[in-house]
Amino acid sequence: MSATGSYRRLSRFALIGIASTLIYAVCAFLLSALPTVAMPAASASVAAYVIAAMFSYAGHKYVTFVSPGAHAFEVLRFSLLTASGLGLSWLLPLILVEGLGAPPVLSIAIICVVVPAINYFVLARWVFTSGRKMRATS
């Protein structure tokens, strides 16, 4: 892939990520704040995370990586990556803030940089690989 192509893909990755984050925030707020729904905050957060993850999967599959791969294959790998990111975002503050006494902003900043970087690499090299393989053999 050319430098221009890589830049475009990285830009699309960022846009999908920002949109996913906004979807999460809006859904979490609405699910916890609307009187007609009024879910507990933790439940609303998990539900919103699932909604945002579905958007993220579709966005990265069709926009960022333009992958024609099978959903059964890619969604499983995407789910494992998403669960890993969620675990890291739980574990890192536990270690840094609770264990070492670092300020919370440090773990937040690290997560905001490390998780998307890992996601981009793993999405490109492991989750949505079939599209590149098919284009390379054509």
C-alpha cells in the first residue's frame, strides 16, 4: 500500500473511531438519563458499548479496510479484539491508579493512545486480512 493509501486508511480509521466514540457517549447518556429507559449507569454503558462496537465493526469492515471477508470469521476476531481492549482499559487503571497511585489522567491518556494503536495494527493484520489477500492475488 502506498503512503497516500496508508494515510487515507488511517484517516478513515480515525473517523470511524471518533464516530463510534460519539455513538457510545450519546447512547450511554440516553439509556441512563431518559426517564422512559432509565437504565443503571453500568448497564447503560455496556449496552452503549455493544451498540458502538457494532457500528465500529461495520465501519471498519466496509469503510476503513474494505474487506470482502466472511462475517463469521471477521466478527469473531473483531469481538476478541474488542474484549481485549475493554480488558486493557480496565486493567491499566487498576495497576497504575489503584496499585501505583498514579493520577487517573495518566491511565486515560495511555489507553487513548495505546488501545487505538493496537486496534489499528490488529484490525489490519489479523481481523480484516482476507480483503488484502484477495486483492493481492487478483
